Amino acid sequence: MRLSHFCRIQILGFGLILLMAIGFTIQILGIHFPKKSHQTSPLRLVTEEPSQRRCQPKRHIMFLKTHKTAGSTILNLLHRYGDHNHLFFALPYKYQFNYPNSFHAHRVKGYNASSRPHYDIMCHHMRFNYAEVRKVMPPDTFYFTILRDPATMAESSFSYFRAVSSAFKKAPNFKAFISHPTRYYRQGERSNHYARNPLWFDFGFNSDAPFTEMYANAGIRAVKDTFHLVLLAEHFDESMILLKEELCWNLDDVVTFKLNSRGTSRTLERGDIERLRSWNTLDWYLYSYFNRTFWDKVEHFGREKMDIEVRKLKERRQHLAKLCLDGSGPVGAEQIKEEAIKPFQFGQEKILGWAVRKDLPPEVRTRCVRMVTPELQYKDLLDARQFPLGLNNSSVLAATSRRSVGR
């Protein structure tokens, strides 16, 4: 009995010595076991553990910005990402690549076929021309775009482009145009590409071509063979999660506030929706096909996982809205005192923007302002950064040419 009691004391003593030795070793080696924390600083980048991301962020990106499809909001996240990571943009001389004419490489500011400057991101309005885009962008460029149901898109387009589209101007109101579009529409008249199959037109196809399945399927094949991802405006948050995964970006890279939104919109009746889809048959065929592929991608990603990721995205957006914004929602341009973030007013409807809080630390406020900077002002900022001495700044162009070597 005494012997077993003595053995137990010896074992306990040995265990105590072992624990003390381990503790002493940890102190000597400086090993730390941090406590788990769920708190994040207000604007710290939301990142994922390295073990969860076995990919490299994509830096060569081409976004075909279609009209009235939430493209301005996507443009903002591309501007921010490229700006933050010092990427070089293929910029137009003004604000569009000579739209509605077909894109040509010489429309890129600073492009020279002989020196071939290196460009990372192309994202401003154009009528797509793949052969010419390839002259500008690297071979490993990721191509993506966004579509919208042509019925609701037509309602938005009528309001926004009525002052420039011949067909829209002739119609006394939107209801009249819906009821008899052929009464007002004439092929070839000024800016009528906004009035019929505008998506088809932006992809570089003939928007006035008669519909046949053979022709429509040929167009879809061309889009499918060129674009790695086609997003949907009606499912913007799910689109951002798919984009984040494809680009291997972090959550904050795809958090946005809606830009270029209108103060009012019409609710379409079922019959109006059907008539508009019929009038825009090529666009509806295109949208229907890529609506199916979109949800195939969501299924592959995982519905439950998508719900979780969308919830994280919304929570982060709400958090940044509370931190950054002055007010609970978008406001009219007259309420925004800073010209740098005031939305451009075009068409009949009031275009809304965001006011940023004044009482923020400078670094935080700069980032908040970037999140609400409209596309025109942000393009000017990028222009000034890339061409500080003007277009003939040979040192900038030479530097971008050198960067292309080895990429």
C-alpha cells in the first residue's frame, strides 16, 4: 500500500516537472496562442485564411459595361481595386470608347501598336469588338459582363435616354411606346440602339437582325466562348459572390453602394413585360440562356454556401454604410455638397448619390469617398494618376511597356 502511494506521488511530481518544463520552453521560444476575437476594426480588409484560398487574385480584367444593368456600381469596385493595387487602366480619351461605334484599340489613351503598353483593367463603355480588345489586353485576361431582363431594362432606358433616342422622343410616353413600338422606331435613326435589343448591340451584334434560333445561338456561342462569367443585375449580391470567387478577391473588394440609381421607377404590368420581351427578342433569348447558366453556377457553388456568403456581404455593406454615410439612404445631387461625389444628371429622372460623413479620420474618409465616387469623377482621378503630365508623358508609357515584359 505504501509502495503504491509512493509511486503515485512520484508520477504526480514527474507530471508537474514536465508541465513546468513545457511552460518554460514556450516562454523561451516566444510561442503565443492568441485568443479568438470576433472584433474587427471598422475598415480593416475582410480577408480569408490562406488555407481557404488556394488561388492568386486576378489582375487582368475586362468588364463589358452594358447599359442600365448596374454596371456603374461594378465599375466603382473595379476602379477601387485597381486604384488600391496600382494597376494600369485602359482608359478612353473621354468617358466612353467612341460608343456607339465599334471598339478599336487606338481609342485607348496612350495605346501604341508598336510599343504595346501593358494594361491591367478595361471597363468603360464600348461596343464590344473582341479582335480589337485582344490587341490591348493580356492573353490571360478574365472577361465578364452583366445582363438584365430586357423588360425592366427598357423601362429604365426610356427614362434615361429619352432625350437622345429618336424612337423614345417620338413616343408621347412609355405606355404608348410599349403598345406600338414600330410606330416610333426606325432602323438607323439617332441612338435607336437604346430602344431595341441594346444588350445585343453592346456585344457588337446587329440589334436589328430578324430573329432566328440559328442566328441567336451563334451570338450566344460567341459570348460564351469569350466571357468567363455573365452576371445578372436582378441578383446582384449573388453575382458579387460569384465574381469574388472567380477573381480570388476578398469580401471588401466586392462590397458596394448602389450608384447611378433613380429616384423613381415604374411597376410594369404582366402584359407590358411580355410585349417588351417580344420587342427585344434577341436580348430576351440572350438573357434567358445566361439566366440558366448563372443558376447552374450557383448550384455548383452550393445554395447553402451562397446564402451564407450573401448574408456576410449584406452585413458588411450595412456596417460600412453606418460608418461612412451621412444619412440612411441615397440622396439627390442637390443634397451632396462635394463635387467629387455628386452624380451626373442625365435624362428625365433624378439620379441619386451618397453623402459621406464629415467627422471621419482622413484615411477612413478617403476610402469611404472612393466607395461612392461616380464613374466620371473616378475616371478623371485615374486619368490624373496615369497621365500626370498629360498624354505625352513618355516615362509613364515606357514604364507600362516595361511592366508587360515577364507578365
